[in-house]
Amino acid sequence: MIKGKAADIIIVLYIMATLYVRFLVEPSLIDHPFISLALGFVMLLILWSLIKVKFLEPDYFGLLSKKK
């Protein structure tokens, strides 16, 4: 389980890598918009599932108030 700022940094790096891959792959998928949408959905689903199963517990850089 990764918590706090380390989880925030991992999430930011994952999102940046996802965008980099999308920018590399998008020109080849110009005639296939559903494949492009599915690729983005799957990449977000992976991140969501890591947060949902509590493998990553982000602090959101302290922007959200903590639950009591």
C-alpha cells in the first residue's frame, strides 16, 4: 500500500505516461475513434482500480479535506 505524497507522485507520473502514449498512438488511430476511446477508458480504469482496492491512497496534494 502506497500512501500520501508518494501515491500522488505515482498517479501524476502515470497520467503523464498515459498522455504520452495517447499522443504517440492517436495519429495511427485517426480512423478508429472507438479504439481510441477504449484505450483511454482502460488506462483510467486501471488507475481507478488501484485507488479503489486501496493499493494507492493518494492525498491529492492536500487539496481535499480529510474525512472525520
